Amino acid sequence: MALPSAAAEHHLEQPTYDDPPEDSSREQSQNEPQKNDDNPPGGFDPTPLPDAPPGYTIKITFHKAINLPVADIQTVSADPYIHATLTADVPKRHPEDPPLTRRTRTIHHSLEPVWEEDWIVANVPTTGFELKCRLYDEDWPDHDDRLGNVTIKVDHLDEDWPGFGLDGKFFEVRKRSGSKRAYFHKGIEALMNGLKWTTPQIHISVNVLGLSDPPHAQMCTLGPTYWVKHFSPMIGRLTGTTAGSDSDDSSNMPQKYDFQANEIQLAGPVPPKLYHRYVEFRPIIGKMFSQKGFRGHILNKVLHKQHRRIYNFDSSTQYGIFAERSREASVQFLKMAHYAEGGRIFTYVLTLDGLLRFTETGKEFGIDLLSKHTMHSDVATYIACSGEFFIRRISKRHRHHHHPHNTDSLSHHFNDQESGNGESHTCENGFDHETHDHPSASSETSRDPEDYELIIDNDSGTYRPDKCVLPDLQAFLQSQFPGLHIRALDCGDEEHQKAKKEQLAIKKKEGTKVRMVLNRSPSSSSFSSDDESRLGDLDAMDDDTPRYKSKKERVFEMVEDPSTWRDWVPGVNSGGHGQAQHASGNGEGRAE
């Protein structure tokens, strides 16, 4: 997912793939023979990066496209973007490691879009590379129409490789894989206007910047660092909530409705130790990732669809770039995490190429997702790390302290004594500060990263990151977000559990509780009488009331475990779930 030039949800209150089932006895009988439940395959993978000769850093620039067909007959234009995949003969730790990809921003209502976007990649080998550019017309909520492909093959690289000249090169788009409808419109237009048929072309340049730094087996994105915000207006309209504005002066800025999904491309490489495979804590999990069998194929497709629904690109999607490893990067991250507002908690996934995806989540928020972290990773077999994080405001910062006996720049000194305002700490930059979980509404919101603390953990049932990687995660994030105080804590750490409970208490007290109805068309903007009735029922629920299960959730649950059909058919199981009668409509959850 990419952009300009230059350089889920946590624990649902039902069994999900991130949360092992509560009824373990039934699971054991259903899935025998069962592997060791205490040590299922997956999680942290200590496989080292293979040896590889030095490679080169290249800069790819997507300049523009010309002569595109009309993909939208109503506007007589298109909404084009490029999805590029870069592959090379670089040894992998595992065959299922994902290739490098990049998506340009969408240029709306244009048949000759100009992107001028760079993609800087390190450790491309001397044996060259293959760059496949798929040209699409964005058409949310329908499937995007493919307008054709361009495949660029380079069989040798060195520092003297001339690239495609100073001005780049135009490549003809192969129309065979393109939308027949779009090219039919183009043919009719050419015929009616007496124009000569012209083949679409993409203007691309590639240049070698020099030798890359090790590790040479880790081909990765160096830049540009960018951010993308995805909005789901349907959820916002149903809840009546807004994502707010990131601008310092938001008085004239319209507030966007909704739930917000975020992507931040960080500067690579990701520390090699951050390497985790999905955990096969149930037999169906392996089938879901490998698409083996009917159930595995269905669940895999569903998760891909859920990823596209949450990280959807449309006219409301926002893009931007920021200077890598700068205060600007820290401020942009804090903006996307809404600073320390309302006790928010986020679920995140960090990909092997340094793309940080996160959404606001927590036990109080639920939508009918089979797996939160699997959805964020788009069913990736391997990722760097995953878990949850939250931001806390530092109420006081004291004088700078020097620690001559401390050679570990990332160590933190935690004092046990507590004040009335929070916990006293000494951070890596030598400042004493006290964390205080007050809502931002009680005082003017600070824009200084030094006033905030990021607490990030490894709380993920899907990938189960090992606590041994947390120092590497902390060091990587500290280099990406200068000035921001960062602590990477194990989810089982008592201090962390206490801090998260405090965060949840703030969220419960200060956050705006919203119940939501899902499983509607993304383009839907109206309520049915059934929706209104069900929202009224939800508003009357207590926080401890079990959440409704949607039709989709129940269907997927039955796909995963066919024996559960008895629990949902009236009259078959007198005990039931107590929710079957109420959960017959759309799914719903709750967000703060």
C-alpha cells in the first residue's frame, strides 16, 4: 500500500482463532489426535538469515500512465493505481516468506494519472530482479477492475548499471489480463470519435543508488516512509462516531465518520530476530493458512475479504509521507493513535517489511472477525511481531539525569514507589517522568512526543511472539519514533497487566461507549427498523452481558466445528446460548 514520492480487534468475548476455546474438553474430542497443547508448532522461529553476497539499493519511481481506458462509464474516467511486486533471487528463511509489494495512491477521475512516487529497496542481488506492476481501477465496494500488467525483468545489476536512462521509460500495458468492459468502452470511444487506438503505457524509472548494508539476505523497503488511513463510513454512520481531525487547527476541518484502520511504512530493515510463524494451536489453523480442504479454503478466503473490508481504499482514504526516523514520524504516529485520548487500546501487526498496521480494539470492541491478528496480517504465514499497544500521557518531566554506570541505552529503571498521579520512571533519554492516565479532554493536548509513552506488548494468540524479541522490538521502534518514550513488555508481566487494567478503567470511565451493527453492505447508509430495534437492545445491555453473535460468526463457527449446529437450532439444544433468538440479524460489537 503506498503513496507519495520521496524517498481488530483484541479478545472477542467468544472463542476465536486468537483466543483458544474455553471448552477444552470438547476441543480435545473433536480434534484428536491432538498435538501438545502447551507447545504447538509455530510462534518464534530462530532460523537465522541465510548467507548472501552484497546487494544493491535501487530506487523505483512510478511516474505516470497514459491512454488508460474508461473504467467508469458514468464519469467517463478511471480511478487508477499500481500494485507492484518485486521479486529477486535472494535466499529466504522460509519459502512462504512474502514478496515485497507496494501500492501507489489512487488518482481519482483520471485517464492519465501522475503519481511520481518512489520505492527504495535494499539488498537487490547482482542477478537482477523482476518487477510486476498490476494496473487497477479502484472500485470500492465492488472488486477493482484490472486494467493490465507490466512486467520488467533485469538480469544483472552493478553500480554502473544505466537503468532506463535519466528520464525513465514507457512500458506498454499488456491488456490480456485487463477488464474486457473497460477496453470495450475504449474501443467504442475510439470508433465514435474517429481516434486511433492507442495502447496504455506506464512510465517507470529504476536507478541504482549503491551497495546496501548487511544483512544482505534481507531485501527490504528503506523508504519513503508513509502513512495511510482507511475509513469505514458504514460503521461510522451506524454508530454516529467520528474519527476526528489530526490537524492542530481542526475548526474548519470536516470530521470523518468512523472506525479507522492505519498503516505506517517504517524504514527497514526490521531486526532479523523479529520472525514469527502462525501457531497451530488447533488443526484447522494449518488448513486455514494453507487453504487445504474445503473448510480451510473457505476460512482463508473469508479472512482475506475481512482484511480488504477493514483496509479498504476509497475516496475517503488519506495518504501522506513523513521524514524517516524523525520527530515528524513520532508526531504522525501519535496523531494516528489519537495521542492518549480516551484510554484507547490498539491491536497491531508488524510485517517483515516494516509495515505497521493497527486498529483500535480491546475486549469492548468486537466485529465478526475470525481472527484479529490474522486479519491484520492478511493471512501471512510469517510476520515480524504482533500484539497490542496503548499511549499514556506523561504528566511531569523532570531534570535530565546522567547514568555513567548504565551502558544500555534502552534500559529503564522502574521505581516501586507510586505517587498519587502514577508511576515514576527513568527512561532511556535520562528524564525522570511520571505517567498519569488522564484523558486528553481534561487539559490541552500536547503535541510533543516527549510528553507521551508507548506501551507495546506481544499479546497475540495467532503468532504468540516470544518475550525474548521485545528488546529488539523496542530498539527498532525507538529508532523509528525519536523522542517518544517506549516500553515493550511481555503480556504476562505483572506491571504490564496492571497498566493495561488502568488503561481499560480509563476507557470505561472516559471513553465514549458505542454499540454497533455490522454485516451490512459497505455502501449502505440507511437503517432498517430491525437495526434500530437491535441497537436499542444493545444500549440496554450491561458491560458484563455476553455480546451477540452475528449470522456470519455462527456460520463460520459451524464451519470450524460442525458439532456447534446443535447449539443454534431452536429446540435441538434446550440450553442453547441464550442468544440465538436475538442474533438472527446483523452482527454487532462495541467500540470506544
